[in-house]
Amino acid sequence: MMMTTTPARPTNKAKILFYSAKPYETEIFTKLNAELSTEAQFKLTFIEAHLCETTVALAKGYDAVCAFVNDTLDSYVLTALKEQGIQIVAMRCAGYNNVDLVTAEALKLPIVRVPAYSPYAVAEHAVTLLLTLNRKIHKAYSRVREGNFTLDGLVGMDLHGKTVGIVGTGKIGAVFTGIMKGFGCKLLAFDPYKNPEVEALGATYVSLPELLNQSDAISLHCPLMEATHHLINAKTLTQLKRGVLLINTSRGGLVETQAIIEGLKQGIIGGVGLDVYEEEGPLFFEDLSCSVIQDDVFSRLLTFPNVVITGHQAFLTKEALSNIASTTLGNVQAILANQPCANSVTTG
Ligand code: NAI
């Protein structure tokens, strides 16, 4: 008996391969793509695998790839993508520190991103970490569930009247500043470029050492680059006000984790709230609950009662996901149609 196979349905739709795809992303991208006009729709494929040297071959036959914060977009991967005919790499995030832009430009491979999708999502998460740490909600939550209603060790401080330092006063830093103003905090800011919106909220721009020295709580909202790598390190640790609460929802590389551990041990740092971690790549976005975590530095961080860590979830609101999806599809559409795209990333 002769076997017949159904020929693949021909399609002119541009094909996008999504690496590191999670169900909540698949859902929103599929929904928004279906809402586009038939001619504008893409053929979307979602895979869980990270983009790296070993998975880059999967992109063969696609027009575009869509990647996320912990995908590898180094020279090897970008060159392989280009050789396979990929016309655009769409980052579905704001940060692009994991992309080798020099190589991308040399290859004439456009890189696009989503510069802003909800500064509220990230700023509100930073505030959540600060409030959790200050009022020890993580400890109280488990105590009450265990039937332990004692309050020893749960003393916090009024945030009202305290000094909050904001490092990086762009879109997210400005929203964070506005929220902290609502708490009645004294606001100090550090950024090479002053934001009039932040000044109008009553924040005073000071030098970084001054901010570190005077703040009762510090929140980092600047991008990761050479100038900001290990902004909080063994040296700057000595400039901190004793007992400071440190929040990082920006990028893990802004803090030298070993220095933070030392600061916690010595009581210089009163608490740390992290949504990002320098070596988060092998850990975050995965279910490792049945595995032994091999990262001893991260494991040490988890042992502190005054450390709260979330796994890079600051962006995770319905509004942000929807904005990410619509902007990403728009970015791909523009580049494939040879139109200018305001969200292109360059070295310049
Ligand atoms: P933005 O570009 O609006 O603001 C960044 C600010 O940092 C700018 O005002 C810039 O002048 C300032 N800056 C640059 N160099 C600095 C330095 N050496 N010291 C202090 N400030 C400096 O960016 P946006 O949208 O506010 O995002 C900030 C960061 O938040 C992103 O770079 C990204 O890494 C992170 N992020 C984290 C997310 C999460 O889910 N955890 C989600 C989205 C963004």
C-alpha cells in the first residue's frame, strides 16, 4: 500500500521562532497575533530551549528569532543566525546586555527591543521587595501558617521620613521615586543625566558616595554596562549607612554578590531584596525544586533571614506582557518591511 503524506500548507507568513518561551508568553503572543489582520499575521513557534551555541541551529528556516534576558547572543550565535537567513533578532525585554552589538552591526543583523512596557510593573515590584524586607512579611507569612503568632524579630521601621536613594532615574526610577514620595520619604537621586520629572517630585541629585552614605534604603534602576558593573562592591560597601536596605530589580551585575554577603554578615547591610542575580542564567525561569543548586554563592544568600529574592519577575504583569507582545510583533513587522524601527538597538 502506498503511503501518502499531506503536503505542508503553503504560507507566506513570516516565521518567528521564540526561544526560552514560557506559557504566559505563548498565550499573549498567540492572542495578539491572531488579532492582527490576516496579511499582518506571523507564524509563531515557541520552544522552551534557551538560545545558545547548541540550539541556534533550530532557527534554520525562520525569518526572525525572539529572545529573552538569559539567552546567549554572542558573536558565535549571531553569526550562525545570520548564516541561517535570520533577518532580525527581536529581544522581548528592555535590557540587551546579553547581545554582542558590535558583531550584530558588523553582520548587519538588526536587533530590536522593547524599551518600555510598564515602568510601573518594575517600580511596584521594587517597592514590594522594600516593604517585604522592612516589615519582614516573608518571615511573618510562614510564622502565621505554622501557628506561630509571636512578633519577636519582626520589628521594622517607618518609611515615612526616611531617606531613599534612587540610582538611575529613567522611566522605572522616576515611577519608583513617585511612589516613595507618597510614603513621605526624603528622596536622593544619582544619575549622570538629571530627570526634571524626578526633580519635580522633590528628589535631590547628589553624588553616588553621598547617596550611599545618607540613604536608609537604596534602589538600583540603572542599566548594566561597564560603568555600572559592580556599582555596589567591597569598596562602596564601606560608604553605606549602617543597616541600609538594598533593592536591585535592574540587573544582577550591578552588585558584587560576595560583597553583599560580607555586608550582610557584618550588619552593614540591613536587608537585601533582589529580583536579579549576576549568575541567574542557569537558575531563573526554571523549576529546580527537585535539584541540588550548585551555585554556593546563591545558596548562601538564601540562608539570610533578611534577604528576599524573586526570580526576575518584576516585569510580570498583564499590562507589561501585553505591551511586550504588541511592541515585539510591531518591531518585527517594521524591520521585515524595511521600515524604520524606533526600537532598534545600536552601539552608538
Ligand atoms: P531607562 O533607560 O529609562 O533609565 C535608565 C537610567 O539609568 C537613565 O536615566 C540613565 O541615565 C541612568 N544611568 C546610566 N548610567 C548610569 C550610571 N552610571 N549611574 C546611574 N544611572 C545611570 O531604563 P528603565 O526603563 O528605567 O530601566 C532600567 C533598568 O531596569 C533596565 O536597564 C533593565 O536592566 C532593568 N529592568 C528590569 C526588569 C525586571 O523584570 N527585573 C524589567 C525591565 C527593566
